[in-house]
Amino acid sequence: NFEDTTWEKLKAATLKVQSNEPVSYSQEELYRAVEDLCLHKMSANLYQRLEQLCDGHVKQIVLQIEGGDDEPAAFLGRLNTCWSQHCQQMATIRSIFLCLDRTYVIQTSSVQSLWDMGIRLFQTHLTPRTALLTKMTGGLLRVIETERQGDTINRGLLKSVLEMCSALSIYADAFEKPFLEATRVFYSAEARQYLDQEEVSSYLKYADRRLAEENNRVVQCLDVPTRKPLFACVEAELISNHVDAVLAKGFDDLMKAKRTEDLRRLHGLFDRVNATDAVRSAFNTYIKCTGMELVSDVQNDSAMVQSIMDFKDELDLVVHQAFDDPPAFVESQTEGFEHFINSRNNKPAELVAKFVDARLRSGGQALTEDELEVLLDKVMVLFRFIRAKDVFEAFYKKDLAKRLLLSKSASAEAESGMITRLKQECGSAFTVKLESMFKDMDVSDDIMTAFRKSRTKKVEGKEIELGVRVLTKGSWPNYPQMEVLLPAHLDELHTEFTEFYLSRHNGCRLNYEHTLAQCTLRASYPSGRKELVVSLLQALVLLLFNQVDSLTFTEIAQRTNIEQRELKRVMSSLCSSKQKLLRKSKEGEPEAFWYNDKFSHKSKKVRVDQVQIRETQQENAQTNEQVLQDRGYAIDAAIVRILKARKQLGHTMLISEIFSELKFPAKPADIKKRIESLINREYLERDDDNSQIYKYVA
């Protein structure tokens, strides 16, 4: 019997292969035997016989896997060995029965290839054995947990067993689902414990390390499709479930310590779970709270602006290095600064103006041109956050006036650059008066040149150099009028200049602001001749001591006509310990002052402490009062302008349109007062039928 004889030969060879023993027939001889059976139309019976033979062998393999000890690594090793041998045996058997695989199998759609048939048989005998599958799953999970706990495992074995699961189509049910659940349980417990015991920076490094480990495990051992659900699970347990706890526990500390590397790691981790909005919210809250501390610290007003600028630089560095400058964080930073800077009404605007004054004034902090440019750019950043820009303008104009009139400006280029910046930011209407101040200074130089050329005589032979600044009243701050008693030779000079100016400018009137005038006096002391740079009021007091050695406060006030509060400031400056030009009586004695003949100074030219440059509480109050008054006028103008265009308007709509027009913060109660004032002055009237509707009175 040709078929049976040939099969017996092939069967014997197959059994040898399955028992891992050498085959007594050559590969070519066995191939020819299979080919002969196929040529004689015996392929179907041959395939069936081979399948039955392999089925019995696979059954024995599975029984072999079930036996033995229960240690996970040993069990997985035995499983992997049996699977690997089965695969090698099926590859050898396929090479023997290659002709069957290439003819009958290809021509018959109802049968599988020999390789697929071997896989199916292994799957058929393995999958019904739930205890075996459970043991395999437990072993795999135990091995992975061992590695997660820091021990070394055989990753080659793990990868091979998982490849077997994929080949047998049991990967998802037998491994992936239990694996994801075990991962969730493991990281849920570990993350909670780690966050409770460690600092946030350590937790962030831990989470980053765990994610890298899981990624490495996926690349080396697991199926690629497992990556997405695995990372979703790990990210949820390490990050998503602890977003609020991480931010509450350590975000502010990281910001205060400038831990940009840790903040970058935090942002990167939170970005993986789309939680950057929570980081941005915490960032915004930190800015507001820290900024409020800076702004509300009244004792630190002198350093507030510099502190805010330093704070801004720190945040810019964090946004750039840790958060990569996303627009959302930049906007959040801007909103936070606007919130805390404007929380203290008008004070920050005033302090920013004074900060600029201190940097642009000569004798202040020495800065190079480049440093000053950078500083002014930073100031403009803060200026953009300020809503009360009219307060800044008022104080800046007042300080600029003193710098120009007292020749205290450190750099004309810096002054011009600041005006240009303000013009670019707020428009020409904001700087028109400031530019007019510079124009007045230039025009005054031309006037004084013409005046000196026109002089035909000198006052009683005294060589006195007069310099007058003619200012446009509407462009400069308002100063309190003070009529003082000038010495005769100074009064004559005033009269001469007044006549000269009015002869060229008909219809004009000159009002002298003596409080801002300066003088240089030549003084003779036993220690030598000195030139004293003083204010006019200081000069008037000192000149009195040319005739007498001592005077009382009352006598000085009568002879100079200086207002008492201002005179006290003047006398205090002249008797100061720094430049003691006059001596004062001791406490308890009648108040009197003496010429100090023991005054000495290393320099020939002595700049006496000038009280003009220092702002008084009265000046500060007047500036704030002027701002409020100007705001009232601006609100009145806006109300009249809107109602003139609309003829009549409801209260709510009118308030809304007024807010949209005003360029400074205003309260509804203040606007309501201005509306009532306009009604009383008959610019507006209420509708007869509805008191909430206002009409414009033509």
C-alpha cells in the first residue's frame, strides 16, 4: 500500500521532530515522499493525518505545562520553553510538508496553512484550561510588579510569553485587561503614599520616572496597541487624580523658589492630561496673592515699583523657561498684574511716576544709557497695567516740571524717550502738555537771549545773571501763589524783564512762581569764599543776615513775607546738620537764628539741601484733588457728548456708554452724582413719564 507506507515514513519523521530527536531520513527524501502523495491526489488524507498527529502532540505539551511548581518565573519559563519548541517543531514539519502547504492548502480555502494549524491546535488545547490561563496571567503580572518594585527580571522571557499570547489571540483577555487593572491598583496606592510623604518636586520626578519606565516596558515587551490604554491609566493615577493636591501642596513653593526645572516638569506632566488650565489658574492666583502683598505693604511704598518689576522679571523667566511662552499663560500673567496693581486705587500709578522721576533726576542712581533704556521699557510694561493713567500723568507732569525748572534732569535723551514711549502707548493727546513743557523751555532760552542783548544798564553795578522761564499756564502744574518781599536789586531786575516781555507780547500777564526759583549766592566765610546754590526762598532768608547776625522766626517771616509752613521748611534746611548755614537756638529758649561763621565745606560750590525737589503732603493732596476734579470734568463732558448725540437715553444704557468712553476707573455712584449735577445746572433733564430716562437740554 503506497499511501500507508509513505505515511508511516512521514509519521516516524514527524514523531522524531516532535520528540526533538534526529530524523533518519534526509530532508529531500521526505520532501519527495510528500510530493508523491500530493501528485497522486492523496493530499486531503495526508493533511488530516498530519493534523491528528499534531493535535495529540499539542495535547501532551499542554499537559506538560500544567505540571511542575507554582513559582511564577519558573512556570513562565516552562510555558515559554514548550511554546518555543512547538514553534520550532512546526517550522521543521512545515519544511518537510512544504509541497502540501504550497499545493493543497493554497487550493483549498477551508483548510489552514500548516503553521496556522499548529497555532490553532495550541490555542484549542490551552484556552479551555482556565486555571492554566489564570496561572499564566498571575505570573505575568507578578513579574511586572517585581520589576516595578525595583528588582531585575528576564525581559526576554516576558516578551516571548506575551508574543505567544498575541499569536494565540488571547493577549487582550488573558493579559491586557488584567494588566491595566493591576496597573491602576498599583499606582493608585503608590502615588497617594508618595504624595503624602514627599515634596511636590520629588513627586514630579517620581511621576516622570514611572512614565519613562512604562514607556520602556511597552517598547521592549508589550504590544504597541497597549501603549495608549496603559498611559491613559498611568497618567490618570499619577497626574489627573492628583492635579488639585499637587498644585495646592507645592505650586506656590516652586514659584517662590524659582524652581524652573520642576515647574517645567510639572507643566509637561499636566499637559499630558490636558490639565494646563489648572496650572494657569494656579499661576494666576499666585500672581494675584503675591502682588497684593507687594501693593498692600504701605511701609514698603518706596520700594514697591522696583519689587513689582523684579517680580515681573521672575515671572517672565518662568513663563519662558518652564511654560514655553504659551499665549494663555501670558494673558493670565497680564490679568493677574492688572488685578493687583489696580487694587489700591491710585497709589501704584503715583508711585510709578515717582519711580521714573527718581531715575530721570540728576543726583539719583547712576545708570548707563542702555540700563536706563531697559529700565524705562520695564516701567512702560507696568504702566500698561495701570487703569488710573490720569493719576500717573498728573504726578509725572508735576515731577517733570520740577526736573526742568530746577535743572535736575539727568538726560535730555532719556526725557525725550520717555515722552515718545507714552505717546506711542496712549496717543498724542496724552503727551501734548508734556511736549508743550519742553517747547516752553526752548522758547524761554530764546527770550532770555533777546533780553540780555536788549539790556542797556546794570542794576547799581551789581553783576546779576537773571534767568527766567516763561511757562504756558495750561501746560504746567498749578502752584500756590506766594508774594514774597524781594531785595531792591532783584525787584528791579524783575520789573525790567516784565517790561521787556510785555513790550513784545501784548495782552499777556506774567505771574512769578517764586517757590520754584533758584539762586547762586557768593558768600564770604572765615574759612574762605563759597558759592551757595539755594532756592530763592532760602536766598531771601540768607540775605537778611548781611545786615544782622541774629533774627527771630517772626522777624524773618515779616521781612520776607514767606508763608509760615513754607518758611519752617526753609529754616529746617538751612539749619540741617549736613549744611549748617545758620545756627538755631536750643529747645526751650525763644526761637532765634544766627549766622554760622564756623561753616566750612571742602568744595567751593555748595549745593544746599533744596526743599523744592521734595514733595510735601500738601502738594500730594493737591495733585490728587486736581485729578479728581479733572475726572469730574471728563465725566461731565462724556455725559453731555453722549446725550447730545442720542437726544435721550435710559440710565443703564447711559452708564454703560460712559464706562466705554472713560479712560480711568470710575464708580457708578460718582457718575450718578455728576448726572445730578448736570441736571441741577440744566444741561440735562429727566423724562416726565419715566425718571430713568435722561434728555439733553439744548
